[in-house]
Amino acid sequence: MRQNQARRTALLDAAIEVLAQEGSRGLTLRAVDATAEVPKGTTTNYFANRAELLTQVMGRIQERLTPDKTELATTMRQKPSRELVATLLQGTLERMRADRSSHLALLELRLEATRRPELHAELTRFFTAQLEGNIAFHLDAGLPGERTDVVLLYLAMLGMIVDDLTVPELLAPFEVDQLIEALANRVLA
């Protein structure tokens, strides 16, 4: 397998775009080659098979969606409060909107996992690690609420993100920032 990290990253980014635009059925090694504008067979030189590609796509999506450490550190200088939680949740929505392809790709992977047990196991590990990381961050930062509250916030934000990605007109009549503030205030009351 090839080791050029910049090329590997470009191929993973191309795979994310293919998933977002064509769905999981459109994700082939050749489609990744075409999207990345590399010679045919390049993706095969970097990934043994489609399953390996999908696993590494999850890691790349995590990299793309992780908040900037400097910006997060600046935000976290605020006193732990429901308002800070709302700010963090609003940042999550902003990152989703800035990188819609990563979130659409994750939705495609969720659907694909319902049909492929090996992907289901890997995706379950991925999302479990993400959720546990979010819970630990929240609690370690001294933010209000308990473990169950963080899970409720996660579930509510996931629904908001899915609707924003798929049927944004549904939320158009509402001020999303106000919804997020109300969510934080009610869950963390």
C-alpha cells in the first residue's frame, strides 16, 4: 500500500464527496479515482478494498469535523453554563453547515451499515467513541448536566442536523439559535 499521506487524504476527501453526492452505492474505487482526478487504479494502491476505504473515511470525517483547538480553547474560557453549552451546540451546527458533505457521508454510512454487519460493527465503535468523547468533554469541562443530559443533547442535535441536511425548509420558520438555546435551557434546567 502506498504511503503518500497527502494523496491518501485527497482520496479520502474524494470518497466523502462521492458518498455525499452519489450515496453508498455510488462509492466505488473508480468513482473515487475520478472525483480525486487521479489515474485509474490509484485508490486501489492506497486501500485494499472498499471496506478499508469506508473505515478510513470515518476517521477522515472525524478530522474534518473536529473543532479548531484554538477556537475551542477561546470559547471554553467562558464560565461553564447553559449559555456556553448552547454556544457549543451552535458551533456544531455551524461546522455541519460548513462541511455538509461529511455529514451526508455519515448518513450514507449509517444506511449502508444496516445492510453490512461488518460496517455496522465499525460504525458502532466509531459513534460510541464519539459519544463517549463528547460526554467526557462535557463533564470534564464542568458544564451543567449529567451523562444522560449530554446524550439527550446529542440526540436532539442529531435530529436537528438531519433535518437541516435533508429538509431544511422544515426548520425555516424557526430561529435555530433560539431552538438550541431552549434545548440547552430545558435539558439542563
